[in-house]
Amino acid sequence: MNNTLQNLLRQASQLTQSGRLAEATAAIQRLLHGRQPGAGAALTPSASPAAAPDVRDGGVIEVNTAGTAKLNQGEFISGSHSHQQLTRRYKLYVPPGHLGKTLPLVVMLHGCKQNPDDFAAGTGMNQCAQALGLFVLYPEQAADANPSACWNWFQHQHQQRGAGEPALIASLTQAITQQYNIDAQRVYVAGLSAGGAMAALLAVAYPDVFAAVGVHSGLPAGAASNVAQALMVMKRGRTSDTPAISLPTIVFHGDADSTVHPHNGEQLVASARGRVPGQPQLEHGLSAQGQAYTRSIWPAQPGQAAVEYWQLHGGGHAWSGGRSEGSFTNPQGVDSSAEMLRFFLSQRRGS
């Protein structure tokens, strides 16, 4: 990352910590909009030979660089990872010039009927990562695990530390962190819809792995334990308490979402806020394309992590500010990718 990028990122972090959030977001957006490649950047296959499997932390990670794709000067690498008899494929964005540096990692969990390529295209996260100097990891749900490619957030065997899909994703994250010398204090997880629900589960189960969590149009951890309950909470929201999230948390939810009821976003915020008193700072605004939002901000306090809640007025079940190249995106909305990164990069695990 050059000196200009470092200075802008440092400025954004300082502004966030001093409560000047609008200025911090503007700094991140200036950086992204000024440096990111075009939305239609071509992917060109690489002819690099395949690498040998790597065994780490009880999991087996296999990188297939023969399936690597170049994204301008970065790479989008294909691989697979096995842990406790589960195997999932993944894509990893590797930023240019990463050698000799210790950089952050963002884990992105796609929604139902999506895959890593689709999710990367729709969120524009690889372009953001190129501008900021980040790795981005996209685990992929297997068709034989869920025919709609949903993460199984609603099944009991996938809701606990040390078991199922959360354990596999955490193991993969740790393996990538070690392989690429990533800063273990700056590893973040985010997701959309079912991916958002799985991100919330990971935040509860693995606060020692992740520094912050972002949930877009998702559900609280443990909101359901079977398909019938899942359909009910998606339609109405959870009526009882859910496990507390101790990590810094940023939530986006459209108040016109007819797939995952907006009450789920409110309950996610409640699970992150707990019973700590305090009224949020409120900000009302419009996206660059004119869509209204309300941002509720609870700055970090002793014993309480920072929380942000973005109510997207008129927003449906889609990644706000996303690109039309991907599915389930709302290009008219606030730039949630930039806002998540601004929030994430002001957080470090253990600080």
C-alpha cells in the first residue's frame, strides 16, 4: 500500500475513533472511487501449476493455482479446504504487492443461490480490496450440503463452536491467515442473507478468530433450529433472546425486505448491544443515488463493543450499493461495501 493510501486509511480510522463518522466514510469513499478499477474488469486465467495440499490446524487446504484468475494486478485464486469430514471450495482475492506485508482479511459469505464469483461481482469487494490492500476470502457452499447453496444457519449441527460449517469456515480462515501471513488481529467476517446469519454464528462461536462482523439482510445467531422455524423467523423475526455477540457489529437491513423480515436486523443489533443502556447517535441521509437511510451508532464503551445499524428505507433483500453484475444487489442504495470496510478497519481484535 503506498503512502497516500496509508495516510487516507489512517485518517479514516482516526476520524471514526473520534466519532466523526461521516468524514471517515467520505475518506474511504474518496479512496475507493478514486482508485478502484472499472466494474467490468476482465478475469484472465493464469497458467501457474497447481500447488500441493497444505495441512494446518486439523484442516487440509488445497490451492489450485491452475484455476487462478487475474483481476488487474491482483489474483482471484480457487481452492478447497477440508475439516472434520467436511470439504468446501473457496475463492481468495490476493492483492498486488502483498509479499512482505501483514495485511487484513475479510471473509465474505454469500447468500442462497449465489457463489463466490457472483458475490464478488455484486459487492465489488475485490475492487475495494485492491484499493485498500486487503485479502478477501469467499467460502462456497456445496450443492450436496444445500441444494439452494444456502449456508445451513438453521440446523443445530451447524450452530456451535467446533462443529459443522462454522468450524470449517473458522479452520479455513485460520489456514489462509497462516499461509499468507495475514494480520490475525484484523480478520473480519461479513455475509448476506443466509451468509449473514452464518456470519453472526461465527461471531458468537469464534470471537478469538474475528475482530468484527457485518450482517446484511441476515438473522441472529441461533434464530432457528429447523426448516419450519427458519421460515417463521424469516417471515416474522425471532420472538425470544438470541446469543449475545461480543464483537464490534455493523448491520444493514432494508425496511421493505420481504424475504428476511426487518425485525431480524433489529434483533441482531439487540444481541450485539445486550442490556447496556445508552441511546444511539442518529444520522439520517441519502445515498448518492437518493435512497434514504437512518444510521444508528453506538460508539465503543468500556465493556461494550461498537455497533452500527443501517436501516435502508425502501430497501429490499439486496446488497445495498452493489453492482448490477451480481445477483441480489441494489445499486441505488448506500455503499455498504465501503461502509463495512470503514467500520472493519477501525477495529482490531483484543483492542
